[in-house]
Amino acid sequence: MTSDEIKTEVLAMGARAREASYQLAKLSTPQKNEILMAMADALVVREAEILAANDRDIAAAEENGLTTAMIDRLRLTRERIAAIAQGIREVAALHDPVGEVIREWTRPNGIRIEKRRTPIGVIGIIFESRPNVTADAAVLCFKTGNATILRGGKEAIHSNRAIAAALQEGGAPRGLPNHSIQLIPFTERESVQHMAEMDQYLDLIIPRGGAGLIETVVSLARMPVIKHYDGICHTFVDRNADLEMAKSIAVNAKTQKPSVCNTMETLLIDEAVADEFAPVIATAMREKGVELRGDERFAALAGSAAEIKPATESDWTTEYLDLILSVKIVDDLDAAISHVNHYGSHHSDCIVTGNAEAAERFLNEVDSATVFWNASTRFSDGGEFGFGAEIGISTDKLHARGPMALEELTSYKYRIFGEGQIRE
């Protein structure tokens, strides 16, 4: 397609989405929940079709030499489709924030003011290789009365088309308005630019992916952007830590699912416990197949220094999304906080300590969306927070931060009730 043809089609999708958003705003919570259940059923019914589409994407990914971690993010199985469907059913069971009164008060003149949650309107989601994002984004936006335009990466184009079609066509018989869920069906890069520029239709755009994608969208967007930057997540083992607990948390944070953004990428060890902890954690990580990249102090303490690759400056700012871990020995709590704030991505960071005062300082002074005391960063997740499926994890501060779920996909309006009052 030519650039002009792509622009014309993207703008047409925007216009259709705007009209759909007006119809979505009329749906009651029971109606929305019934539609969501139909969407979940449609995914299961179309399982074979979705898996066949995913097979095409996997074959292309292998042919193009994508990493094992990327292919894992891309792959769908019967179990993963069932999990996506179950996630939709769980969203149906969640509280609907639309219409919720946030605050109300009465002025001295008798006017009553109500601040009430409303849909945002039309939300554009730009994401890369994970096809489950198609479902997660669409159903969360739908539950909150928003129309959605999705633009996935070329790696998952066939999977995304199949999932989006199943959701829209599965929900239609139960009352889902036409064009509530639209997927841009082509992969040319111009589509991102045209989405980012159509502020007459899109109220919000959310890019999910690498720094390059996010920076491109931010530079082009004419509407608000909520960013989901890299997950440079840290675990700091304090001098007052239970070292067995610290080992368990660190191993889980790195190895439980290394291909996701809340995985630990840097381990910081207080020098006061480094002599004891460094060889223990090095052995535990090696047993899990983790490649270690450490500073000189860690390499000297970890055992065979030849097995520890020297960490470079870039390692402290790298989101590996793989079984690779950078490790640094720090002088104390102050040094740990300074390292996290300097090198981190404001995503999810943990302190392991038995000292409540040290924990409180870490929780207050680390400038991240989610901070943990004695728990794995892998819990930085909408489902684990009880939010249901999430749209992603925002590293912004306005208007959403951390795991983004239903409340973060709403805006609000002021409703004013009078009895003939006029302003003097």
C-alpha cells in the first residue's frame, strides 16, 4: 500500500472508532459483561484458527532469526489461549469503574457537584510481539467503554488478526457495536505515524515495546501518551537481609519468567554481606543457567572469576529479557538507592531486609512505579495486584503509574445539579 492509502485507511478506522465509542458509552455493566463472556467463548471456539495463524508467525520468526526470548513472547498454545479466555472472564467479573462517583459535594449556593468516572473515548495501542496484548488491551478498554485501535508488530500480524476478529465477531451477536475493536491489518511503519497524528479521533495512545518505538510515538503524538518503558528492575540485598530469603527472591525474580518486563535485570549486594552471599547466589544462578555479568568485587567473591563476565557501563541500563544478570557490590543502602535511581527505568525495584527503617527509606526514596520489600519483582502485575488483565505497566507519573487496569482507562467529568441558581 502507498503512504496515502495507509493514511486514508487509518483515518477511516479512527472515524469508525469514534462513532463506536459513542455507542459503547451507552452500554450497561451487565451488557458489557455478557459481551465479554461471548468474546472469551469465541477465542476458545476459534482456537484452531488462532493456532494456525500463530504457526505462521512462529515460522517467520524462526526464519528471521528472532531470539528464543522473543519467540517465547510470540508463541501461543492451547493452554495460553485458554488462559487468555479465562482472563477475559475474570475481567467480566471485575468491578466496572465507569459511572462511579469519585467525589461529590454541595456548594453554599445549593449547587451540587459530582465528579464521576467516564470512558476516555478512543484509545490507540501500539505494541510489539506479544499477541496476548491484543486481547488484554481490547477487553480492558471495552470494559471501560472505550473503543480501541490496535497496531501490533509484524512478528505477530497473523495471530493478532485472528484474535481481534474473534473478539469483535464473537461479541457482535451480544451487542458489541461495530468497529469497537479494530486492528490495523498492515505492518508498514507509516501506520504508526498516522495513528499518532490523528488527534481528531484518538484521545490517548499507549505504546508498548522497545525504547525506539516509544520514543518514535512520543515524538510524533498529538494526543497524550502513556509510556511503558524498559523494565530495568533491581533487587537490593541489604546487610540486614535473611540471606536464604534473598536467594529465593533473587532467583525467582530472574528466572521464573525471564522474558517479561518485571524480571530482575540487576542484583545489588550490600558489601557487608557480600563475602557470604556472593558465592551462594552465583552458584544458585548458574544452576538455573543464568549468565552473570559482575563488577570486579563480585567476580572476586563469587568463586571462579572466569565464569563471571565483566560488567560494562551499558549492562546497568540493559533490559536483557533473558537468562542474563548484572551484579554489583554496593557500599550501603545509600549507594543502592543512588544506583537504582540513576540506572533504573522507574519500573519495579525490591529491597530484601529485616530492617524496617532501611526498607522504609528504600520504599520512599526509590523513584519507581512499584517498590517491594521482601517480595519478588515478578509480582509487579495487574493480575497479581487483583486488577485482572492489565494494559501494561506505566513508567509515567501522569495520569497512570504502575500496572494499568480498569480505573486507569477512565477519565472523569463534573456533573452539576442546580435548582435555578445564577451567578451574581
